[in-house]
Amino acid sequence: MGEGHTAQRCEYTWEENYDDNVANNQSCCWRRTVDTEGIDRCWWHADPEETNKTVTNLKNNRVKSDRRSDNKPYELLDGAKLNGIELQDAICFRNIALRDADFRNTNLSEADFRQTDLRNADFRQADLTDANFRQANLRDADFSHEFVDGTFAGWDEESVLKEYGLSLFDRPFSGADLSSANLTDACLVEADLRSATLHDAVLTGANIESGRLNHPPVIIGPRTQVGFCKTDITDANCKEVQLKNAQLDGADFSDTNLRGADLSEQNLAGPILNGTDMTRADLSGANLSDADLRNVNLAKTAIDHIKIANPNEVQVNSDTTVGMLLPLRTGFRHRPINTQSNLWEHRARGYEKLRKVFQEKGMDDHHKKLYSYQRRARAKEALRRKHPFQWLGSYLSRVLTGHGVMISRVFLWSLIFVLFPALWYSTQVQQPIEGDSVYYSVVTFVTAPPHPISGVQGEIQLIDISKQNITEFIVLLQTYVGTALTVLLGYVLSNRDII
């Protein structure tokens, strides 16, 4: 409390050591104090153990609605002490500054915290089920378990735990309950979410950079050990969430939507990822050594600079999905030709490392697909280095044979060069054809035309070429392409077993 205290005014100052030059860091409460002898704080800042705080008291002690705009963009309630109170959704906290507020063990289910400034707020063991934190600033907020710092050696364990609001239970200690909470676009930079429950929560666009979601260590004492629940983010929507430098060891992301998430430089061996959708996620520089990627969707992920120490130690299965991250394509005007970045070189190496993982597991379809992606990335790198013929050769290889591993491409081209000529023979050639048009087309494609076609009448008006000449060209082209595709079929069949 500041000097010159005025009777019946709280004068709680946030924060005590604020910077005089930074207006946003200054807050002084001018609400009326609690009408109880010896308590010189308002209902918001008084100690809950010394007062009987009720929702009615708190509502009546707020700034009147017609004056709240004086403190735009927030009503200032920094440092509020609301620990242990049953609030639920009785109070709307929207657009309120609650920096350093104490919500420990508070029931805040379905509470509205939209666009609220909650920096450094303490939510340890709070019930935040279905709470709405859309666009809230939760930087450095603490949603963790009640963590005991130190050792039990030489201490009475129960008394030590009691100091931190804990008691000895057989079950692990858990953190805040954020089940189904709306954290869309929320700022959770450096927030402590250890042991918090985020099951079915919405974290679309949230920033959890450098946040703590890791599994806390077990505390071992002389007569007992205390464990903690892992952070539960199962079934959550974490689309485009920022997790760079976040601590994820032991966090459970099972069946979570991590589409477009930033997981760069992360160690993915730590979190549980079963059934996670990482489509278009940024895994640049991520460590996949010992990671469990079973049932994980890795389609179109950025895997530049990924680290895999031993392919045998990465767990994958047939339900692990892979797919190439495609750029904008405009032929020779494609972006890589005008950049000095080694993006495609690093991406090709990433595909090669991941390919070896599936190859070691004997999963042919996956590793051959990744081989094709690696070749495509090499082609992009050739284009960047202005080697157009190398790029063209790779492009033709991809189109015709899927870089020598996709037999379906050869069959597709074979089907095209059988059916389209057969259609021409049946519609444009009037004279009888031995067998029928399909038989003639197949024989011409596989070996040579069984007999020449002559006497085709008419011409194509647009290009002034007779139908007879076009028919002869189609026969020659079909014979040549048929021979070439037969050779390519043998190449693919032999190449598939040695890649």
C-alpha cells in the first residue's frame, strides 16, 4: 500500500516495483475497502481467508459500467485474490486486466476471459472446464500442478507438502482443468501448463512458445514418492499453434489436431503423438530420434534439417501418413530459381532420412513415395541452380515412372496410348479394320500395326492436315511409345526392388 493511505480506499498498487516510464505497467486500485475492521483492501484485493467473498460483493465492488471506458482497453483488477472461490461463469472477465491475479483452486468453469490480460496469473489446480480464453494474453501464466521445490530428506513430508497447498494422496497431483476451453489466438508464451488438462480444448493459433507442458519429475521422499499427471492435450484442436522451444516431454497429444503447428527444433521423442494430425506442420530441425509416429499424419510437413540418429529406433506403421509439401509451381518462373536458399537441398535430405525409417521397417509404399519426394526436391534444387536440363530429365522421370518406383504411372500412360488411338480408329476410319479398333490399337501398341490403314477421307479444317496423315502419325507414335513404355515397365519393375 502506498504512502498517504486514504480511509476506505484500497490503494493496492500493481506492481510494487513498476517502471514509472511505462504507463501500461502501472495500476492503483481506488475501490472502497471491505466494511470490516482491520481490512484495508477492497473485495478484489483482500485475502479470501480474512473475508467472506461472494459473487455479489465482487460485482458490487467493480467500477461502474459507465466509467469502465475511462481505463480503456481494460478495467484494472491486477493482483486480484480470488483463490478458492466458486465463481464459475457468474462474473464476466472480458476485457479486464488481471495481471498477477490469484485463481488457485478456483472454480472457473465456463468463465469468459475473452481479450483479458492475464499475464503472470496463477491458475494452479483451477477448474477451467469450457472456459473461453479467446485472444487472451496468458504470457507467463501458471496452469501447473502445485509443484514442490526441493527434497523431503530431513523433513516431515506432509508438512512440507502442506506449505504448497498439497497433501499426501495415492493419486498423482494434477494441474488446472482446461477441458474444452477456448484458447483461440491466446498468448501462452512461457506459460506453465505442466499436468494441466486440455482435453478437447481449442488452441487454434495460440502461441505457446517456450511454454512448459512437460511431465514433472517424481518427487521421492524417505517414505513415499509423489507423482504428477502428464499434460493432457488429447483430442484438442491445436491448428497453427506455436510450440517452438516449448517443453513437451511426456505431454499427451493423442488424436490432437496439430495442422500447421510450429514444432521446429522440437524433440518429438518426448510427447505422446498417437493419432496426431500434423498436416503442414513445421518440423524444421525437429529431432525424430526415438519418436513414436504410429498413426501420425505427416502429410505436407516441412522436414528440413530433421534429426534421426538411428532409423530403427523411430516407430512407424502403415497408418503413418506421409506427403510432400508442394510450393507454388509456375514452371521456370518457380521461386527457387530466384533464391540463394538451400531449402530444397535440406528438404531432400529430410525426405531421405525419413525414407530410411520406412525402408528399415519394410514398408515399401511409404519409402518409395518418400524416394519420389526426395527426387522432386532435388529437381527443385537443380532448377534453383539454373540447371534446366537436369530439372527436365527429372520431371519426365516423375511424370512417366514416378522416378522409377511407381508402376501405376506406366500403366496409366499405356492405357492412354491404347484407348485414345482406338477412339480415333473407330470414329475417323471408315474402312473395315481387322478385328476391331481396340484390337488394332492394342496390337499396334505392343508390337506393330497388323496392317496399314489407307483411304481415310477428309481433313482437319483448323490445321489443314488430312485425316490420312494424322492416322499414319498416330500409328507410328503408338508403336514408338508402346515400345518405350514396355522398356520403362521393365525398368520400374527392376528398380523397385533395389531402391
